[in-house]
Amino acid sequence: MARATIRFIHSPYLVYEQNQGVRFAPVWAYTLAAYVPEAWTASVFDCTLDPVGAIDDADVFAFSGINQDLPSILETHAALKRRFPNAIFILGGPIVWSFEQDGRLDALSGFDHLFVLDGEASLPNFLNALSASGRAGMPKVIRADRFPIEAARPMRFDLLRPQASRYYGAVVEVARGCPFLCEFCDIRVLPQNNETHSKDPRLIVDELDAYASMGIRQIQLACDNFIGDQVWANQCVDAILDWQARTGQKVALYTWLTVNLSRLPDLMAKMRRAGFTAVFIGVESFNANSILETAKVQNRNEARQMVEALREIQARGFLVIPGLIFGFDSDRPSLFDDTLNGVLESGLLGGDPTFLIALPGTPLHARMKRTGRLIEHRDDTTLALHEERVSKVESNIRYLQPREFLIAGFMDFVRRFTDAGYMRRRFVTHVAIMRDQRFVPDHALGYGSLPEYLKFQLSSAGNFGRMVKRGALFLRPDRLYTVLVGLWLVWRHRRTIPGLRHHFSIWVFLWSNLLLKYAGLTAADFKIQSVSASEMDAIWRDLETHTPSGVTTPDGIKVGAQEQRTHQALTALKARLSSEYSLSDFRKS
């Protein structure tokens, strides 16, 4: 009897320039493949590597993705459905949870079954039931409990190995959840996700070793906050250092964490020695009241704490990739200048600012809904951000600041943010910060290594063409001069700041991303709106009538602590609009 087959289909929506020419192995597919029952044969197909027409038949096709992937997922699903009408099509991942929260599961109705939350247990249960008795009686929507990542299995590296040379880098999932309170974050509102759950460091090291044995050394340690559990973070880094000492293997590491890393000098030193080159930190705003509004308590900035913390981290040798957000209610008329100044003072090299979005299931989404500020479809569901994507800048909420101010301000911001002179000053500041006795060198490999990147670009005509397109951006004299200044600084400090060349290559890559993404930006590229007078009244009525609950939900979500801080910030905002500035000041800016 033939074995049943399941094929995992990775079909992301490659709409952004950031990933052009740089491919990472789809960790979700190789992870879930490890949980497929022995009676089934699993395989993985990556649509970023090969055409959809090359996909072979299977009993089950399994998809996953995020909201923005929907156009590509639906297109690939339709193509496979036409070719293999008797196959079973299932979909899971963040997109399903998000669409359920938004009341829009009907948009995914073309799939035979939808999986909500973690699939490590629900997928094998589904496949076993399918083998035993077929689909009869199976629900359309299959909901799961949270899977304990502490019990995770090793990925199916045997399936990845034949494709390994086609990837620039890879991902190791190391933890899930974050203990902080951010109002806009859809990570912490998942059940039991407002705390950190961590994978066994021994398994993490085994997976790093497997990648290194295949020649993949550019590694992202995927998590919601690497230092959400500081005891575990130290244990994990210690395990990586021990593995490197035992085997002589080296990998270059990138991860996601919070700015309170600045208060952990011993951990920072160990992370640098282990090969952590770059870290993503959600800076969001340099306005203290905007930070309070979103309850991002770890980002306090009443007295420049944020700037000093970012400088402290980079003094150790890290390159910080900042998340930056415009459109908080508390943002002042000076928000664009404040961001430019904050980025420069902090010596940050990266950053691609976005406008605040109300993700389904978040407290921000609930607050926007209560006050009538969600941009709705006629059927009363929230605007789907993947649909009608004709703009480079869009959101699903109505902002307090006037639309005209936000559009003009952002266009001017992008021009100044990508200006060669401003970029040059940022790199000079970044280098000056690292010329510090606290600097800790990492090993020579380095995340964002230029030789590794060039080797991958030369692997195909398409990649090479994209690299040439990026290079042409720097033929303009002012940009070329800035790049040459950067190279001179790399050469000058090659002994005192080893690894600066990796920061240089990441800086140029991220700069080119922005130039490509915002080329020809006009007001027509914006799909954003602002509040009306009646909606403004609703904001203040909500402030008076919606009392912070002060509770933690049964799923462990710290609702009350966040609401108290948001309420405090909006109360302060109302007072400032009566004394320090008014909405008319935005129109004067």
C-alpha cells in the first residue's frame, strides 16, 4: 500500500525589496515536517526557489504564512487545486489566527481545513485521523492548545540538505512569547504568550551544528524577545560558546530583543563573543508620551534614556536595527525631526519607519474599534491590509494628526532620511560610539558578511541583476562619496573595531532597500486617513468612560497593566493639546 504524502508549500508574497536576492530556509515547514506521523511521507517545496508548475502531486498540501502572504498563497492554492482537484488543502500559521480575530475566516474558505495556533500537535492528530477514517466529521476549523516549545523536536534537516546551497541563511526558532505590554503587539495577546517560553539550549546548539555542517552560517535566532527570560538567555549563549569551543564551528547570529539589553553588560559581552552581530530592537518613538501610550515600559525616554541605552548597546559592538513607528496619538508636530535627531544621536544605521497599524486581536485594535477609528469594509470587517495594495504607505486606522501633515512630513522625512550627507553622519557617529573600551569583538564571520552575500548574488543571473541594480544607486556622486568615506573608516579602524566591515555592508544594503522602496514616492502612494471632529470627541469620551480593568486574563494576558499606562498617556495628551500645542500646529508645520 502506497504511503500517504503531505507536501509543505512555502509561498510568501515577495513584495518588498528587502528580501531580494537573500533567501532563508522556511523554518516553519521543516519544523512541522518533524511531527508528521511515520505512516506519512513529508516533503517541502519553496516557491521562491522553483516555479509552482514543478510541484508534484500529494494527498495533502499544507500552507502557512502571515497576512501579507495571502495573495501569493491564494494564487498558488488555485494553481494546485486546478492540477490536483482531489488533494486536501490545509492552511495554518499567523494568518489564520489573525483572520479569525478579525472575523474574516471566510476569506480563507477555499482551504479544506484551517488550523488555529500551533500545529505541532494538531497536525499529526489530523493526519492520523485522516489515515484512520478519512475527512468525515472533521471540523473546518481545527483549534489547538499552545504547544510547549520546551518539548520541540529537531527539524527535518534530511529534507533541507538537498536544497541547502540555494539559501543565503537559515532560521532557528529559539523562544515564543514576550512579557512586556505593547498595546499594538499581536504577539503577546496569543494565549499564554505574554510570557517567554524557551527551547532547550541543547536542541538549539544541535540545530546550529546541523546548519553549519551544510555550510549555512548566516543564522537568525527567531523569537519574540531573546531576553524575555534572562536566565535562559544566558544559558543559551553559554551553550553556543561551549559548542563553538568544542567544535571550532562558527555561525553569525541575528535576533530580536528589547532595549533593556543595555542593562545586561555580562550577557552583551557573551553574545558578542558568540557571534551576535546585529539585533532588532523596537525603538518605535523618541517621544516619551508616545512610548507610554503604547505601554512600552522598557523604552522609557523622559530624560534621553533611549538614546543612552542604544549607544550603550552599540558601544559593545552590536549593530541595532530599529523598529520605528509614526502615528501614535501622542506624536507631536516635531515627530519627524525628533526621529531624525534621535536616530542620528543614537548612531543607528538601519530603520524603515512605518505607520501605526491596528492588528486584529490587539488592545490597539479594540481601542480603535471602540472609538470608530478603524477603516472598515462595507461588510463591517476591518480593511485587509493585503488587499488593494496600490500604496507604499498604508494603515487601517484614522490618525489624530491631519492626513496632509503626515503625507508631506513623511515624504520630507524619507528624503532627509536617505540623504547621503545624513547617512554619512550616521555612520561616523556609529563608528565613534564603538571606539570605546567596552567594545567586544565577535569572530570574523559576521552577520551580513559581504563575501557571503556576494557569493550568493553570483549564484544566479536574477540575483546578480538585482545586485547590479543596487550598485547603480551609488553611482551618484554624493552617495559614492559617502560609501567611500565609510570604506575609509572601515580600513582606518580595521584593528581597533574588527567586524566594522560587516556593519558597513549591512548599512549599505539597508540604505539601498530604502532607496528602492521609496523611489518616486508621491502623495498617491499613501492610503492613510485622519479623524473627523466627531471621532475626536469619541476619543475623549472613551477616555472618560472606559476604565482600565486592572486584570490579567485567564490566558495570562496583562490587559490591566497596559490599559493603565495607555490611559495615563492619553490623559496627559488631552492636557497638552490644551496647553502646549494644538492640532492646528500640525497644519502649520
